[in-house]
Amino acid sequence: MNVLAVGAHWDDIEIGCGLALHRLKKQKHTIYGAVLTSSEYEVEENKHIRKGLDAYLEGTKAFKEEGIIYLPTTPLPNQQMSYNQKTMQELENYVNKYSIDLVFVHWYGDTNTDHATNWLIAKTAFRKVRNVLQYQSNAYFDNVNIFTPQFFWGFTEEEYNFKRKLLSIHSIEWEYRKERWEREIFDRERFWGHLCGYDYAEAFMVSKLLDNSLRK
């Protein structure tokens, strides 16, 4: 298969579906990745700064570690994303050019507005793709839209260590968010693993899943 993962920011893909992509890569599928913003931002009260170039260099290093082919798009403003027809068409063109069979994209109900906008762009760009899975990055929810996964990939403790390695490549965010990620991401995926009989699992909401081969 030809697989495309799309994130609003550098590190979103690794958080949401990094191990699923790693497994698909080991199964000899071709993996592409697109990131829609520069991911540059600043938290003044904590004196935390993530520069766009640094995010790009760390992100492309993580892609290389995982074997993801980077597909550039016209950068959208970080923390201010809105529906953009040009970006939608760029993604749609990649779908056609590379005959994409499976897409991973942000969950539609994410409270991060960039993540939610990613879905708005994606649902149009990927309307002809046969298989579309939504992943969760942040664990925020409003008790109205609740992430309710229907599709799980299970992993051993040893396999899960690769996810920790991927996230640590994003060293600026890893240093700033490591404690939070351990509670928000690792504990969540340990629980998902418990649900399906593994040490850990990545879980997805199904937008479309038309190919039975994915269920193996």
C-alpha cells in the first residue's frame, strides 16, 4: 500500500500513529508524511520557544528514522490554521500522484483548533481514498466530542520503546513536555493495550475502512 500521514505540527504524526506507521513500513508498504504548519510558537511565561527551523530539522530527522518520505505543502500559520483550498488541493494532488490507499489524519473533535482544521482540510482532500483513520494527539476533550476508537494496533513493551525514541528526537518539545507526554500519551496507550490484550496500543476512529487486508 501507499500510506499518507498528515499532521498539523511536527511531532503530531509520531504521537498519534508513529508505531502503526513503523509496522506498516516493516511490512514493506510505502509511507509518506505531510506537516501543514511551521510548528513555531512561544510560551512567554515559561520562556519556551520552538523555532520553525528547529522543528523542521527535528521533524525530518524523526521521519528519516521511521522511513517516512516527506511531502512538503505550503506552510499554514501555526495556532491560526483555517480551511485553505490551496493546501487541500496540494494534498489531493499527492493522493493522485502517489495512489494513496490509506490515510492517517487528526481526529475531527480535537480541541486544538489546528488539529480540528487539519481534519476539515483532509476530509475533502481525501474523499476518494478508500481507507481513512483518525488519530488522537492531545488527550483534551469537552465531554461532547469524545474520542471513541474502533480500530487498534497492539504493541509489546519493546516495540513501544521505539515510540519513546521517536518523540525524544523532537528534543525541544521532549524536554518541555516529557512528564506530560508520559501521563497523557504513554498511560493512555497502555490502557488501550490493556483493552486489546497487548502492553500498549495505538487506537483510531474509523472514517472509512474498505480494504479487508488492514484487518489482518
